[in-house]
Amino acid sequence: MDTHDSVAAMASAYAEKAVVMAREFKANLDYSENSLMEVETILAQLAQEMPGSRPATEDVAEICKMWGSYFGEVVRRRFGGEWGIETYPGKQFATLTLTVGGGKIFPSMKIHRRLSEGESDNLWSFYKLVKATLETSPSARVQ
């Protein structure tokens, strides 16, 4: 098994955890585009709960990997792409990365920004930008 396969398996496992966790929020995630609206609702709720509770950094990292993997899987299933682990631009740490349509998405970082920056980093709005870019990109494979 090469690195891409093992990273893809990890992302898939995290995405499945998100599907299970979503049930606690009365959401049924099916990897469709529209399910990302449900994820945005869940993230908005989590963001409201987090400031008061000050979760441990490890917990936040797990939450970001889980919801980020789900988001990335929705994009990957629709547009193709490959999971990898790469250093986040301008930072000194590696993170889950989805390479798709000639570009890179850092799903865990996006979730982290949504939780820390709030509504201005809305996941559904971000997905619509990604989708518009990939649909007009000649190198993106729409499945």
C-alpha cells in the first residue's frame, strides 16, 4: 500500500466518523453536495459551543480532521482528486491535502477556520467557490 492509499484510507475512515457523529445532530450525511449544508449547520453549532468550553487542542485537531475529511470526500467523489499529506503554505506543519483540478484544498484547515473565524468562513459558500472553479477548470474530472 503506498502513501496515497493509506492517506486515502485514513481520510475515508475520518469521513465515516463524521457520518456517524452527524446522527447526534439529527443529520443524515450521504456524501452529496447538499449534505455540506448540513455539515455547515453542525459546524455553526460546534463553533457556538466551543468558545465557552475551550476544548483541548487534540480534540479540535480530531474534529477538524473528521469534518475536513468528509468535506474532502464529497469534493473527491464529485471531481476526482488524490489525498496526501503536505506542509500547509507558510506554516511548519503537515496536514491532509486534497489535490484536485490542478489545485490543492486543505480541508482540515478550512474546518479549523470555520470554527475559529465563524460565519465568514462558511463551508457551504466555500464549496460553491470550489465547485465553480473545478467546473470551469479543463483539468478537473467531473464524475
